[in-house]
Amino acid sequence: MDLSNNLDSLEELLSYKFSKRELLKLSLTHRSFSQENNEIYEFLGDSIINLCASIWLMNKNKDLSEGELSSLRSKIVSRKNLGRLAKNFKLEEFVILGNSISRKKIHQTEILGNTFESLVAAIYFDSNFENASNWLSQVFEKYSDLMDLSLEKDSKTELQELLQKRQLPLPKYLNTSPKEGLFESSIVSEQNKHFLGKGSSIKEAEKDAAENYLKHLMKDE
């Protein structure tokens, strides 16, 4: 498939047709391929996404506080989330890479999230801010479930906030892996009590340990 047909396919996935096709091509061009690449577009796209995410969240969540809106916006604009959105448009198939980068491994990098930012900037340059904002709002609406826009705090965050409230030392996690595929995390309280957590990753083990410590602290309330 030649580049022209490739871009036709991408425009169909995006539900947006470029009047200046060269902008789309540039937004997909990684620095490994050419000195004329999408890095500057990433910079602008990042700012546009931040602003549009703020507007979209304020319109949908009029009762939330500034802190809660900021928390949700940080989820939307995170590199991890932008990478997810990029995959929904199959950008890994369209990004233009140099020989030094394997297409099979770009999921392990920030390339997809960066390319999504560049794409947003290209839509802005191709039309105007209103069209770019409307396109992003439709994307946010369509993939809101994918973005995990919940305000629930995990056990580690809850534990830290409770300890700060009680003016107690913040937790320190001692992590070990007694066998392959199993991780353990231990927290020692001010009273020298140990709270153990287990999981298939360090992150899960730490959350489990924090949850056990939380249960102990909540008994005292």
C-alpha cells in the first residue's frame, strides 16, 4: 500500500479529512526518519490537549472542585492514556519511522503518545482551534471508559493522606520477591508492627500492604 492510500485509511479512522495532506504526513514523521519531523508539533499538541481536556471536563463535571478536575485532566493528558488513544486510531501502523526503530517495539516507547499530540496540532494547523477542540471532545466522549476517569483513590494514596492527617511517619515499603512471579511488600508502623502485602507485581504488593495497614488504622477511629 502506498503512502497516499495509507493516509486515506488513516483519515477514515480519524473521521477527519485534511485539506493540507502534508500536515498529516509531517505529524506522523518521527525524528528517526528525518530532520523534518513532528517534534515541534508535539509541543503545540500537548498544549491544545491540556486546554481542550480542561474545557471538556468543566462542561461535563460542573460540580467537581478544581483539585478533582486537575486530577482527571492529568489522567487524560498522561503519556499512557495518549498512547491508548493512539492505538485506537492504529497510529502504530501509520507512524513514519527510521530503520533504527522497530515498529514492533514502539508500544514500549512514548512514540505513540507523542504522535497523537502531533496529530492534534496538525488538525489545528489544517483548520482552526474550534475544529481541533471539537474533534478532541468527540474522542474524549467516545473513549471516556478507556481513559478510566474515576476519582477513586488507591490504598497507597489513602494511607498517605491518613498518616499525614494523624501526623504520623509516611510509609516506607520494603519489597522482596521470594519466588518468580510473586512479590511481597512490607510496611513497618510507628509501633513497630509489620503489614505484609502480596501480589504479582511490586505495585500490587505495595497496594496490598497499604490496604492492610489502612484496615489496622481504621480500627482506631
